[in-house]
Amino acid sequence: MGSNEEFIATTPLFRGIASDEVESMLGCLGARRKRYPKGAYLLHRGDRTTSLGLVLSGAVVMQAVDVWGNTSILGRASRGSVFAETYAAVKDEPLMVDVVALEECEVLFLNVERILTTCSSTCAHHALISRNLLSIFAQKNLSLSRRAFAAAPKTIRGKLLAYLSFEAGRCGSDEFTIPFNRQELADYLGVDRSAMSAELGRMQKEGILETQRSRFKLLDVDRVRNM
């Protein structure tokens, strides 16, 4: 796999495994490396997969398109992140989303069954990568729970306040940068972008927050807590 081994060893999936051990492990895990141009479909809705994807460069998005042609971005995997691990772990489960290259990317596919079962050579780090994958499952489950909490309020303002409150708590500061642009934030919260931007404008005028692109500063925290 060449020069990628050092980087692979730094990813959450391979955390704790030395780069000089990576090459032999990749062979054990049935690794396949592929490149995709921007806009290419890595996996289609309805596909079945036995492998997760580890993004070596670029980024991919998980998206759903409804019968009217509206596209919703449901997730994103950037360099070092994995995708499709849940579908690969559940035998014969068809994908509910398309996986599309957000930009030119390189992906390493790894057989999940080989990760979750003891290999014939009983490699020393097999249990560690299994634990790392379990941790990734748990972290994504928490992320889905946080998204559900943010989407639960009925109003756009309520959704924004729930999400921004969580981000402020996570960062330990009333000033923070979120990992989304405006469209991605609207998709995350399940709201119309224009309506959300208008609501953010009203919240700025009311002195609740300041925002510039992905940067936010909560101003009247006590007032927000009492809303």
C-alpha cells in the first residue's frame, strides 16, 4: 500500500497499531484501494456490501434522493474516517443511501467480517482493530442521538438553539466553529436553507448570537436558557 501506511496508522480504525504492522494487517483484512473522481458513485442505494470504506484522501457524502429529486445529505466522511461500516456488519442489508465522492478521493475498502472474526494467523493487533471499530460504532450512535435531539424541536429557532447549545457545551465556550456550511447545517437539521438563514438573521438582530459563515458566538446565554 506504499506511503499510505503511516497515515493509516493514525486513523481511528487503526489507533494503537504501529505503521510497520499495517501492511501485514491489510492483507489479512482483504484490503482494496480505489480512486474516484469528483461526483462518482462509490455505492448506490440498494447495493449490498461486505466492506467498509476508509477515506485516504478527499471526502465522500452519504445522500438520499426522494421521488421528487430532492437531495438530502445524511453524512460525510473525510480523510481518516470510515463509511458503510454498519451495512457491512449486517449481512445482506441493502444501503438506504448513495455514497458519492464530494471531491476526487482515494478509498481503502476493508472486509468487516475479517475485522470482527479472528483471523487464521491470529495477528497480534486483530483484537485492537475490532475494539476500534466498536468504538467507531458507538461514536456514530452518539452522533445520531445528538442529531435527533437537535431535530426534535418543532421550530427552526428551536432546532438551531438546541444544536448551538450542544456545540457550545462540547467546545466549553460560547464562541465556536461548527463543522458545517449553511447548506450542510440546514440538511443536518432537516430545514430549508433560506428559512434557516432568515431565522439566523433575526436571532442576530435580537442580540442572541453573532455569526459569520461557520463561526458562532452566543451573546445572551441567560436569555436563551430561559426561552
